Amino acid sequence: MSDQDAVVRLQEVTKQFGKGGVTALQDVDLEIRAGEFFSLLGPSGGGKSSFVRGLTGVWPILRGHIRLDDADTDQWSPDVVGRYIGYLPQEVSL
């Protein structure tokens, strides 16, 4: 995979808190190509942080796929995924 051709795809991604709990994301589809930027805007509690934590694998998703090119991100090493998906949380702790 060349850096210029990389594609991150979310396909029908759903994130739910607890069994039968609040659904933070439902059936999200998104494609981001190398060199593209996007903004995620919404009210407090709207699912922005949940979206990013699911995208980066910090939180598991309930269903769907997050792919780097055509392979699920869990099939890539964290070092490879980190070259394409970055995450800086609002609160940093060690």
C-alpha cells in the first residue's frame, strides 16, 4: 500500500455502551482518502469522542468494519495503523 493511495473506510459501524445500553453511533459509513481532511462537529454528548475512539480501536465497536485499504484495522500492526490514523485525546494522562 502506498501512502498516497491509502483509504480508511468505516462500514456500518455501530458503538453501544453496555449490553442494551445507549447507542453512541449507528450504521456509520465513511471513506477518507489519503490527503483528505474532514471535520466532526456536534453538540456535547453527540458521539464525537466515541466515533474517534472507535475509529482508532481505543474502544471496541459493536458491529461493522473499520478498514485500512481493504483489511480490517485489527489485521494491521498498531505501528502501521498509526501512520494513517492519528488520535490526540482531549485529556491526556500517563
